[in-house]
Amino acid sequence: MNKIVSKISIGACAVAIVLAGCSKILEETPRSIFTPDYFKTTNGVMGGLTSLYAHLRTIYGNGYFLNNGETGTDEATWGQSGSSGSSFQAHDFSFPGVRPTPTLNDAGAAWFQTFPYINTANGVIENATAAGVSAALIAEARFFRAFDYFLLVQTFGGVPLDLGAGELKFNTSTVRTSKRNTVPEVYTKAIFPDLDSAVRNLPTAARVTGALTQTTARLFLAKAYLTYAWWLENPNNIPTYPATSRTDPNGHNAQWYYQAAYDVATAAIAAPGAYGLQPTFYDVNVGSNDRNSEILLYADHTQNSELYNGGSLTYSNGSNTDNFSGWFLTWNYTAISSATTPAWTPTVNSVQREAAQALGRPWVRMAPPIGVFTNTFADKTNDSRYDGTFTTTYRGNWAKAGITNATLYNANALPVSNGGAILTFLDADPAQAIDYSNAVYKSSVGAGVLPGRADFVIAPSGINRIVYPGLWKLGPYRTDNGTGLGQPNAGSTRPYNIAKFSELYLIAAEAAVKGAVTTSGKSARELINVLRARAGKWRWSNNGNAAKVEDHSADMTAATPATITIDYILAERSREFYGEGYRWYDLVRTQKWQEIGGTFTIGGPNYSDHTPVTFTRTIDSKYYLRPIPQGQFDAMEMSASEKASYQNPGYE
């Protein structure tokens, strides 16, 4: 019998799934245990379902889980505060012999924060019919069970379907042994049947704001089909674990699943329900437009209640349910200083820590390599996604901190006012060399000067592990700051976006490149051009802090290659979803991790390090699975050999 480590019965503290001003929310009274009898009541079913929504916060928005999905790829390396043998260096694969281990492993949230909720879903599915609830509500539980198993199988390979009471059965006993199922078993026994059921039974319109719909289920079914097709094809002979043949128990080949992925994704595009693309890329991620119609699934937070927020509204050190992932790719911009006199003495911090989307709390644990700015986001004129992803201009806000000077002096001893540019990351290296020497006007963060400019500047080639453009899209947004700096030390009270309608276009395009037969108007190039056309439409410039109504959609679509490749789709995925925690999964799915993430260039960990250095990662194929975390083994009562065989190869 396959058994997981311990008693799977959970207490849940629910999150409010709510759009501000909307009366329809998910609410729950915290409960210490769920039992079969409880799940046979309407209150029990609703409590279980609400806990399933709430558990998303324990994974998504967790900065360490973001590290698991970003560091070591072309999107991120370790930052200055993530050095010295940290999990950030381990996940980066650029230090010889430093790799993730069962104890140095930021994939742990995907293990420990799924199985209890899988069991909750088991309890709802197994007992809810007795409560007389609708098939649509049971479908929500089936979605979440599939969602968690899909995350697990991508991260660790085959995982247990039996938590102590039989496969996909609700368990209330304490057991200390476990056995892993194979990858095909997890997909064909759990993920596909559950998502198929969810597609059939979920409504087209959400029962409450943020709840599941048929469109959401279709996205994850299409993505699961796509991922499994790659797994069956296995073009680079990546090993799997537990060891099993790459054959499908249902008798289908990889091409069948590529076609199924395309068909399901395009069906969702054709019948989107209440969902659709936002008019501009900026609209997708700006905090004032959170929970918009492009977001299919999110882990919710709120500034109105610490209970429903899942964390303090004033201060956090990164607790499990806090939304603190945005801190990790935020550098310490609060070190920026300007002077009160042209003689550059004394100095004050001209950019204060603020609970604003362009700023937020800096932790400097991760850093974007230079290639992000020179390759991925090379087009900064037509493509709005660079401007809608990063903070590239840091503006003075000292008045909000009570500093009364109307004017400060900055680069070239030129005056700047509140709201003016203090430090700018340039779009490209200028023809004239930047003076980084700080011989006269001393930048506190190693930035340089150009003649006639009052702002300090850093070129793309000068980006290093301690100073780099911030991740604007994950920055905080609050409406309770008043005229001050607000609460920048709290976790973000914004929802963390997990799935977007835009991904359906990229899933279908990827399946088409892999051989799926396409329908009229939905070739890989046509699907991608829908997103590229949207990316060419501007309504606001973050860099300029001003309205910018321009339409470069024709330029964007004309620049799309005639032949779409997997590499091009991966580049588009990075432009759409940069820094959201999915890059490692994309590169592992397509078996492109070593090819695309194997080298990167960045400056050093000191402010003065503006000389690019190229690093090489050596990524053995055994690392395409993360290690089972040590806590699992510590709690299991199994022999040493049984535990060794339970662990993924390379981590024993």
C-alpha cells in the first residue's frame, strides 16, 4: 500500500477571494481538523473548498519557491544577498559542486504544501455527494487535486497517489511509510481524469470572484497534455524517476497529446467565458487593475484584514503565507543618495523605501543576468513588455519621509525635485562611455554620469548582482499609504497571479510547433502574433512616468519570424511571464535548460563591479528533477535502503 508520511488532516485559515467592493466572497472559520462526517455536510464541503483556495498562498508568493522556479535559468542568478552557500547559489548551478540537496532545497513548498490539501480534496470528492452539493462544487475539489499533482509531478517526478487509505482516498490515519507512483500513473490516474471532470462540470462563470471556471480547467488540462507529451517524447533522453518506460497506459503517443493540448487550448480561446486579454500589457500587471479578466487563477491577499491576507499588514520576515516573492528581485535602492548642496555635502537618501509598485522591500536575493535586457527584452521601443515588467527609473520621494528640502543635487551637481529621476537604467549602452569612476559626483550605489544629465545612469552592460532594474510587475500596491511611505516592510497585499488567459495562446502555439494540426487562423505564428500585437500597444510609460498612447502592433507582428521554433516560443513566454516563477518549469518541460540557461553574463556583487563576467552552468540531466525534501525522510519509518530508493537519483 502506498502511504505518505503522516496523518493527513488539516486545519485551514482561508483567504478571501474577493474583488474590492464585491459582496460575494469565500469565507471560512478556521478549523483544526476535517473528518469524513464533516465533509458530508454543506458547511464541510464549503470549508474544505475554501481551504483549497487558501493553500495557494503557501506556495505562490513565497519568495523561496520563486527561487526554485527562476534561479539557475536565463531569467535569474543569485543576487548579492543570496551568496555564501545559500539555496540561491545552490539553485544557480554556477558554483562547482554546489547544488540543491534534500536540505538546501527551495522546492520544499511544492511537497509539504500540497499533500495535506490533496487529502482535503480527496475528502470532499469522496464524501460531498452525501451533502447534496452540486457536481460543480465537487469539480472544484477535483481541479485542485489535479493542480497539486501536476505541480508535484513536474517538480519531483512520480509521487504517491496513496496517502494511507488507498489511491486517491481520504486518509485519517497516521502512517510512516510511503511509496511513489510513476509519472504515467500520476497523469493518467489523477491529473487527466480530474481535469477532464473539471472541464465538464465547472461553470463558465465563476460562482464567486476568483473561483474556478471551465476556462481555468481547460488551461491546466492543455498544459498537462503538453507537458506529458514532451515527457513521452523525451527528445534528449532525460531520465525519469521512479524508473518506468515512456509509454502511456492509455495507449496514446506523444503526438496524440500534443494535438489534445492544441485542441483544448484553442477551445478555451474560442469560448473564453468572462475572460480575455487586457488591452495593453501594462493593464495586466498594474496594481490598480488586479483581479482583471485576464487572470484565471490567483492566490489572494487583501490590505483590509490580516486574517484574510495571510500575514501582517505592517511587517514581515517572509512567513509561509506572506506574499514576499517581489522582494527577492528588488535591489537595495534605498542606498541611493543625493546632496543638499551643489558641493555634495551632506547627503540624504533621496529614494526612500515605499509601499509602491515601483519600489517595495529590497532583499537582493536574486538578480537578472545582462542577457535579460540585451536579448530577451532587446526591443524596448515597440514592445511594451520591458517597460511593463521592470522599474528602470528610480525617482525622488524624500518628501514622503519628512525631508523638507524642495531640491536636492544629484549627478553633475544638477538639481532634482521630488518625483524627478535620480537613477536610470538605460535602454542600451550609449555611444559615449559612462563615467563610473565617481571621481567628482559620488554615487552611493556605483552608478555613473553622462554629461548634462541630472540622473545617475547604469547601462545594460553595467548591471551587476547588487544593482539592477527592479521587478515592477510584482511590486506592492496599497491604497492606504496616505501622503507617506505606507507599509513597505509588509508582504504584498496584492493577489499573486498563477494563471493567465494569455498562456492559452502560447500553449497552443507550442503544441502546433510540435506537430499538432492547426485550424484556420490559429497557426503558431498567428497565435503568438495576438500577444505580440497587444504588446505593441502602449497607454503608459513606467520609465517616463507619463501617459504614452502609441500603437506599434504592426511593427511587432511584422517582426515575428515566419517559422516559429520552440526557442522563439520560450523567448515569448519569458517576455510575457518574466520573473513569475515558471521559467525552470518551461525549460525542464522542453528539455532546453542546459541549452538556454547554460551560460549567462553579469557584473560582480559590489557596487563598483561594472565589468561583465560570463559564467557557465553544468546541468546534469539528473537535476531535471528536484530532490525530495529532507523533512519527508526524517518523518518516515523506513530502512536506509528504502529511503535511498525513495529519493530522486543524484540526491541520495
